[in-house]
Amino acid sequence: MRKVWLSVIAGVVAAAALTGCAGADGDGEAAKGPEASSSAAPGKGADDDADEVPAAGAAKDVKILSSGFKDHPTWGPKAYVVEYAITNGSDETAGYFVQLEFLDADGDVLGSTGVTADKLGPGKTHRGDSAPLEAEITNGKIADIKSVRVSQVDRT
């Protein structure tokens, strides 16, 4: 009986991993990144190509344009602002949820936030910016942020 449950759990985990990486491939502007998994390597800061999400399923549709501390009319003075672009690389209108992780100098995750793009037409791009709230940084302080990465992309 135990072997059966282990097999069932392994199957569920494998299915979840495949489902998380599934998505239509497209020729969106953000599809120029290197081939890899749907999780990005830690970014190095503003305007650094390492902030780009590798091309894999819907993840290739997301690009970090810039990140860093600056004064912002919405997020306030000295906010860690992430500017991003989401380009729908599929053939159908889609909604996106993108999770951003904020990292310290050692690459440890300080916290995360999410951004969305709803009803984005094929080939269309949604550009926006976001900044973490104090409550979202649970393993340090906002001042400790050194980089950001995309940790999850869901296209529906």
C-alpha cells in the first residue's frame, strides 16, 4: 500500500511540474532570452540582462526591464521599483500572473509580490511597474534588496 501511495504522489508531483511549464510557444518580443526552466536566475540590478526570464512556456513572455531604488510617484521615495513587460506569445487572449522574488546580496529570498495582466491579446504587451510592500518582505528589510527575479509565470 505504501508503494502505491508513493507512486501516486510521484505522479502528482510530475504532473504539477509539467503543468507549471506548459504553455503555447510564441514569437513575442520577450522570447529572445536563453533557453532554460521557468525560474529565472537572480538578477544583478537595473538594466541587467540577467533579470530576463528564460524562454520556457509562458515564462518567455515576461521581461524585467529595470529594477532598483528610486523615488516614484506611486510607490514613494526610495522605493525598490521593478519595471516589467508581459507580451502574450500565444495565439489566444490570455491572463497572466507573475511572481517576483526580491533577493539580498547573498541571493537569499527576502520576500515576493505578484503582478497581473488581464485579457492580453495575442502579440500585445502590458508594461507596468511594481514595488514590494513592507509586509511582503518577511526575511529582512526593503533596504536589503539587491536584485529581483521572476519565480513563477502562470498564463490562463
